[in-house]
Amino acid sequence: MDELSIIPLWKVIGAEKKEIQGLLKAVVQSVGWTYSVFWQLCPQRRKLLWSSGNYNGAIKTRKTTQPAEVTAEEAASERSQQLMELYETLFAGESSMEARACTALSPEDLTDPEWFYVLCFTYSFEPPSGMPGKAYARRKHIWLSGANEVDNKIFSRAISAKVKESEEFVDHIKSFFHNYPKSNTKPTLSEHFINEEREEDEDEVEEEEMTMSEEIRLGSPDDDDVSNQNLLSDFHIEATNSLDTHMDMMNLMEEGGNYSQTVSTLLMSQPTSLLSDSVSTSSYVQSSFISWRVENVKEHQQYQRVEKAASSSSQWMLKHIILKVPFLHDNTKNKRLPREELNHVVAERRRREKLNERFITLRSLVPFVTKMDKVSILGDTIEYVNHLSKRIHELESTHHEPNQKRMRIGKGRTWEEVEVSIIESDVLLEMRCEYRDGLLLNILQVLKELGIETTAVHTALNDHHFEAEIRAKVRGKKPTIAEVKIAIHQIIYNNKL
Amino acid sequence: MDNSAPDSLPRSETAVTYDSPYPLYAMSFSSSTHRIAVGSFLEDYNNRIDILSFDSDSMSLKPLPSLSFEHPYPPTKLMFSPPSLRRSSGGDLLASSGDFLRLWEVNEDSSSAEPVSVLNNSKTSEFCAPLTSFDWNDVEPKRLGTCSIDTTCTIWDVERSVVETQLIAHDKEVHDIAIFDLRDKEHSTIIYESPQPDTPLLRLAWNKQDLRCMATILMDSNKVVILDIRSPTMPVAELERHQGSVNAIAWAPQSCKHICSGGDDAQALIWELPTMAGPNGIDPLSVYSAGSEINQLQWSASLPDWIGIAFANKMQLLRV
């Protein structure tokens, strides 16, 4: 249902604020509408500002310190008070957040009408603009029916009110107001919604004349989500893009300035919680999705995956598509596949694995590998081998002379050389010394004693010059390079004896 | 006048539905036009691929009968070519996987859908190992990768209709493939192994906005596992709020933190991945309840405000 009625009041009522509050409350509760708001003219700014109001509509989450047995009216007035406090805390900024009482409302406790009511606090109307302004200027009541279809320019709060019509109610209320001028009323009228203007320099209390044109603001927005597509087309909050609230706020700015500024201020100060709730409670975006509630978790805890999945047809279509459908294609060819082609595939894979292993070993042997890809490994290895063979050449040629020299000098100095490198569990031993029978066997034996298992031996024997390159693997405790060198040197020394 | 809580109101007015005469599985959004391809799921030889046209102004999904064509057995996946692939004729290229990888040209003027090529990756015989899924490379749209029950994955050059490479990296049938970087085809690393042995990973998806992130779902599991390739084997997050097994996942096309999942509980959940997870795990942002188990879910960059789901005989577009 929704109607708005704004009836101007040029009559002065010098009522106190509390009285007004009481009047508003009585009025809204008697007819059973959702809220009433009193707009007061501020002379300095020539604007109608929110002065007093009473909320009597649907409540989402009740937070109260009173015992359960309160009358509806008292509950409603307490609610109005709580809404007021909520508004104040929201606009006071984050510093005041901690000070809130446990019974203070937070945004997610609000229904849409309550939210609309809170937002009304922020509105101001400069007559003759806006609905209240127009009523004020014209000194006539304005009855707005079908507020949901009104252009934003006429009813600038339409954007925050989602409304729906109900014919009978419209007629009923209309009849009310047709009868209204005739009735003789008292201040605590039960029929009327009062939205009075007060001019400050007048101070009369003319209750019996209160019946003459009053400015009334009636409203009870509902939040069914049949809302005005046109109005909302520019307004787009995406719950999923909470990071982009700023972008969305920009879109808002064009449409309904005050409202958008209000919402954006709110959202800036409380980005995530407010945003996700404003989507659910306000549904401005016609999202197909609804907000997640923690109650769902309770049901989830009862869910036992193993039992359910095994017994029921879990992921039926997905499993079928992946596991069954491919085999629907010609069965004969599938019978061939597993035997022939799979074997081939497995063999191919093993070959590749071996290749990869060997590449890794090679990389570990070559000292200066820069990149880890196969091409670089091979290139670096080639360079290293070339370098080594050059070095061998040099050493051999230079060693020939000193070799002779040394032999002439005496047996104290020998030209033997032992190089040992151990990388992970791979051992490389390069040595040269003077040959003696049984030398190689002794070397291999001592290596075994050190826990080194020889895997490859390359030897060369020229002219009593023995050269060996031995590759091995460490088994068990890894000896240090020094230990190996010492042992080999020992052999060479012993062999000479 | 009193209104019930907003959540209980039906939201189906905002979803656009297409009723199909048969159950649907495969689904793909075109990147250039507002067209959606849907594949049937009938357990016999005669299946169909239909092309629908989506009109966001009138909020309607209409089939284009002239573009409907047959497919042998259900297509395991449908995918339109990525936006970087422009056809000279202006139409769309649609690929379907089933017994072979087939390419179809869907004409601009809605006159017909013509088969372009049939790609068979078996060298030895004329029969190809049936394909479980495939993916089009966004960066180099001439490349397309398929995966098959014979444990191989094949990279195709669709312009020349030849095989580029075959990868043999799995021990068993390959269920899904997602391609990003094809520069280094030599290395494959095990990124994630499911915690229970013998629980295959059924589907996976790269996050196109944050390419280190991917999501996967396991067989008979209600979890969506989020992985970061920089820390293999340790999932970044496990989203465990579905009340049934998860069937499909899709990352948001324009946000690196949002993902949508659909499952046997008939729910589609939108999640936002926080930088730090709370003690009880991560809760979804929002939920949509469909009529029955959701079998397919697509979130396309061409329609970022809409998520497409397939359940029973229906395909629905949900507004985000």
C-alpha cells in the first residue's frame, strides 16, 4: 500500500516538542499507518527540516530492554527513539561506535520502512520544492497516491520508498479526508496525522482550530520489490563488487542528490556491512540473489557428506558427462584404446621421465649452469667439457716437462693430482699419478670403505702416467671431500713404497 | 500493510528463463553478440546444440531455430571463441567437444550454423579418444587445448587445424583443462592433490583477473578449493557452505575476489574471498535457490551482470 498525504498547515500551534511527539504518535497509531513526520520551518534557512516523528511500522529485529509485555504503542515509541539514536550514531561517525549500548540498533536490524524513516531525517525541503515544500507553499493538502510511480522530481524520496498500491485503502483514506474538514476535533485527534508547521514568533494554542488545513505527511512505504524500474535504472549497487562502491556512488549522484549523498556518506563510513545489507533490505538492484544468512549454517552442520554423497546421486550430470558420456562413443574403438595406446602412452611417459632425470644429474655435475632448461644445460655441458679437455691438454703438455724435471729431482716430489667433488650423492674423482699394479683396485677398495659405491671408471695409462676419472654414489654417511682426498693420497703414497 | 522479511520474497521475476525440451548441460556465452549456446544431455546418439538470443531490454531468452544443429551424444563442453579471435565473416566460432573436437561457424545474420572442421588427435587410427573438456587460449586464440580419457592433453592450432603438442602428464583420465600460458610446455607440476586418495578433481577454473589463483572441485564434495600456484599443495581457502556436492564454478569476469558456485543443493552461491579468513571459514555473500540441482554455471565477461545456470530442462540468467 502506499500513499503519501501532505497537508499544509498554516495554523500555528505552539505546542511543545513533546506534545507534538505525542500527537504524532497518537495519530499514526490510530489509523495504523507506518510513520508520521513533522517538518518544521527553519526561518534562517527557509527550509523545512525534520523536527519530530513517530515510527509505527514493521520492525525487523527488536532490541529492547523492556520486558516482553509492552503495549504496541510503547513499543513503537521506543522503536522511534531507537531509530533516532541509530541515525545519530551513524552520522556521528565511527568514533561513537564503541559507545553504543547493546540494545542499540544496527543497520541490519532495520526493515525497509525503518530505513526509509531514518533517511527522512536527512531530508530538507525548501518550499516550494519537494512534497512537503509544495504543501507548505500552497497551503493545501497534497495526497500522493501511487508514490512508487512518481517521478523523482516531484517526490524526491521516491527513490528510497518502494511502494505498492492498494485500491481499497486509497479510497478509504480519501474518504477520510473528505470528511475531515467537517469534523470537530481535539488535539489528540485520532483521525489526523499532523505535520505541523510552526512559526516561531507565534505562540498560540488553538486547538480547536487545528482541524484547519494541516500539513500532514503520511507514508508507509512497503518494500515489496516491485519498484520503479525507471527510477532505479541509474542506481546500481552490486553486492559482489563491494570494492567498487565509489564507482556506484558516482552513478547515484545524478539521481536524487540528497539521498545519494546520504547513502554514500553512510557507506563510506561503514563499507561492507552496510552495503551487503542495504542490498538485501532495500533491494534497489533487482538482484536474483539474496543475502546469505548464518542460519543456513545450522542446516549445513547436519549435512554429512559421506553418507549423502554415496547414497544419493551426487553430481549426477557432471559425473556422467565426464565419466560416462565419452564412453558412449563407439564402443569398439574404446576397447582397443586401453590396451594398445595406453601401453604406448605409459612407455612414452617413462622414457620422458628418464630423460628428465638424466638432465637433472647432468646439471648437477656442471659447475656453472645459468638457466635450468634443457637447452641451456646441454650448452653449458658442452662448454664445460671443452674447457676440461683443453685443460687436460695444457696440463699434460706442461706436465711432461715438469714431470721429467720432477723425476729427475727425486722421488720426493710427485706430480700426482687428486680432485674430488661431491654433489648431493654423486661423487666425481679425478686423479693422476704414477702407475703401479694394483693401484686401481686399491682405490676402489678404499672408496668402498668410505661408503662410496663406484658406478663408472675411466682410466688411461700412458707411460706410467695413470689417469683416472671415477664416478660414484654415496651410500650411507657422506664422507667429506678432504677425507676422500686424504685416503687417495695415502694409497698413492703407499703404492710408491 | 505489514511486510514480511525481504528474503522470503520470490526473486524469480528478476531471472530470465529458457525452457528447453530436454535437459541441458553444456553452456557458453558468446563474447561478441548476446548469444548463448546450450547443449542437450540425452543419453542417446541424437543430441542438439541450440543457440539462444538474450535481449536485456525485454529480459527474454529466445531460441534461434535456424541455428540449432545436431551433435552425436551430449557435448561435454561448449565454448565460443574468445573476443580476440575475429572471424572474417563476422560470425562466431563455437567449439564443441565430444567424440571429436568440432568447430562450428554461427553466422552473424542468424541464417545457419555451419561445421567448419572436425579435429581428431589420434595419430594411429581414425578414431579419437573422446574428449572430456577443452579450453580456448584467450591470449593466443588460435590455440585450443583438449583433454581426454586417454590421459593426454592436446594443444591444437585451430587456424591450421593441426596438432601442436600432446602432453602426457596424468596417470588417469583427464577431466578438465584450463589454459593460460603455453610458453613452457615442458614442465608440469603437481599443484594440488586431493586429500582423500581416489577422489578425482572434476573441474577447474583459472581466475582471469588474478592468474595465480585457480579453483577446483572434487568428486562428491561440497567444497570449492581455491589454490594459489605459488604455494602448491596448500589450498588458499576451502569454501564449504554448499549442502550438496558442487557441480560448477565460475570466477567473476571483472573482480579477482569473487567466485560463484552451483551444486546439487540447487543453490548458487556468490563468494567474496577475503584477505584473511575468519575462524569459521568463509561465508558466501549471497545465494540463489533454483528449482533443482544446478549442473552448469557460466559467468561471462560479455555479460558481467548476469550469471547463467542450467538445471533440469531450464537455463536461467540471474542478475547479480
